[in-house]
Amino acid sequence: MSIKRVTATEEALTLIDKLMQAYGSLMFHQSGGCCDGSSPMCFVDGEFKTGDSDVLMGYIGGMPFYMSGDQFEYWKHTQIIIDVTKGRGSSFSLEIPLGVRFLTRSRIFTEEELKALDVLNRR
């Protein structure tokens, strides 16, 4: 069973491709900050410095997606689904000038999926 902690909708993947064409390699980070800080943010790869407490959740569109460790504790039982919505967020994320923003949707993992994730985490 292949379980992903983070996935993206087709609309989000299309936007990621568009941003990659403009900026090159990207990275994503979701912190637990206030306002838009709790939204997924897209940066040119390396422009956001991750710390020891950040968790690499996986990859979307081939780009790494990190979450702050504190935020991960809240989300660890859910699959993160990155989507796009119209509207301008107030963050430094690369998509903001396009009049759209990434947002996080989620679903709770099943018991079976959680057990499979536990096995993956022990490797």
C-alpha cells in the first residue's frame, strides 16, 4: 500500500508547472504561523530555510513539501491535499501575484493507512 502524506489536485499541479517554468525548482512550506502563515507557501527552492524541526512530508509536482514540526503534530493523522483557489493571499508565496493561492484540504487517514505509515516511518 503506497500512502502519501501530501498530494495535490490537478489544478494545483498545473499551477506548480506554471511556476516552475517561471522560477525553476520550487519548494513548499506550511508553518503554524498566524494569518497566511498557516497556508502552504511556495518559494524558489532554497529561498526558505528549513530548520531541524521541519518535516519533509513528501513531494507535489516533484517539489518538496515541508511542514513545521508543531504543525505536523496537528496534521499527522491526515492526508494533506494541496489545492488552489481564487483570491489573493497576503503571504510571500510565488502564486499570489497571479490572483490565486494555494490552500490545504485534508482527509483523515484510515486505521489501515495509519498502520502502513507507521511501518514506513520505521524504515
